[in-house]
Amino acid sequence: MTEAYGQRLGEALRVENTAAIVTRALCKADIAVTEVRCDNPLAEMSGSIQQENAFLVALQLRDFPKWEYWEDGRRRSVCDLRVGESCLHDLERDPTVLLDKPYHALFFICRVWRWTRSPTRPMRREFAI
């Protein structure tokens, strides 16, 4: 499906153990949720996640003050993330973060809709990954 969930996501976020659930809730669509928690980070950048046409939504379960967010190797923002807030990450932009404080979040992998056409069917929307 993708590298943006489960153990591979945990590795990018410098965590050894993660909990993940994958389900087929829609026809031809997988949904994955991964819980990531680190109480003693090593103060380093997260690893890259395979670039793909998908979004990753992070729901914060712990406050993260002065969160530094990077896309395509450039710092994009510094902000305080609070419990209950969410962030949307475009996986085509190589999102990374500075992991210098304890963190706990749920990550949802979301596929991107695209329009397709076939000789036997009119234009339709389908998931792209």
C-alpha cells in the first residue's frame, strides 16, 4: 500500500514500536492508522517517507511546543501544536519534522482522489496511490 503507516512510519519518526490498524472500508481503498509515541526523543530530524500522491493526517495526542516543520528540505513553519489539533502532510513534498521533544500522535494515511477515463466508462473518481 504505502510506507506511510506502521513500522515504516515509526522508523521515519525514530520510534521502535508502533501500533497500526489497516482496514478495507471502501471498495479498493485501504485506510491505515498508526499510533506513534516517543517519551525520550534523541533531538534529530525525522526520516523521509516515500514520496507519493497521498496525504498523512496527524492528530496530536500530546502538546508539542515550538514544532519545526520542513518540506522539500526547507523549514516551512514553527508553531505550538496542542492536544486535539491536526496537521495535514502532503507526501509529495517530503515532509520532515525536528523531533526534539516528547510526542504522541495518531497518523491517518489518506489517498488522493483523481479523475480517470477508460474507453468503456465515462470519467470517474477513484483513489490514487
